[in-house]
Amino acid sequence: AAAAAAKPGIAATLHGILAVARDRITAGTELAAARAAVADRDAQLSALNAQLGAAHSQFSALNSQLCALCAHFGLKPAELTGKAAAEITALVDARISAAALDQVASMGLPTARLPAASAEAADAVTTLSHADFSKLPPPEKMKFCLAGGKIES
């Protein structure tokens, strides 16, 4: 009778051991999956860090070019901060026009027939399509260009 009573206790113990083993196997599988997910995230993070490094290098190069361009036109980078592209273009165009007039005057040539480098002249700028511009006679093309006309492609 004692042997019969011991068998259910042994069976229960074996079932308990099997349950613990199954739990550990499941936990091991979940741990392996978690490790794989962490490794995947690490790879993604490394790729993003590489992209960030490349973007920073590009930013540094563009910033250096912008500073050099500003120095060339006598502008300060702070003058360009927060301005729209059209405003920056107008600033640079004004500096180019003024520099061109100074060079023409330094060569001893009359500048009276050249367009004024002012905001009023910039407001009077017209735009023509390339086809319309090509239809103009040469004197009209010259007049259009001297008046600061823009050609759209």
C-alpha cells in the first residue's frame, strides 16, 4: 500500500519537473527572441548614427560654403538667418549689381545707361517664357535683360 501511495507523489513530482522545464524552455525561446530584437535595434541605431554623421559632414561643408559666399558678397551669415530664399536672392543680387556698377565705373565707362541696383528696379522685373524671349528682336532682348527681366524655362 505504501508503494501505491508513493507512485502518485512521484508522478506529481515528475509532472512538476516537466512543467518547470517547459517554462524554462519557453523563457529561453523568448529570451533568444528578445536578444535578436535588441541586435536588430542595435543595427538600426548604428545605421542611423552613420546617416547622422554623413548629414553632419554635409551640413559642415554647406555651412563653410555659405560663409565663404557671404564673405565674397560682403554679407554676414546673421543677415541671412530667418530670411526666405527670395529675400536672400534679392540681397545677393543687390550686392552683385552694386559691385558690377563699381567695376564699370572703375574702368572709366559711363554707368548712366545701366539699370539702377535698387528695390524699385527689382519690383519692375518682368518674366517671360523662353519661347517668348526667343521671339524678341535682339534690341528688345538686350533691353529686357538690362531691365532685370527673368526668363522661365
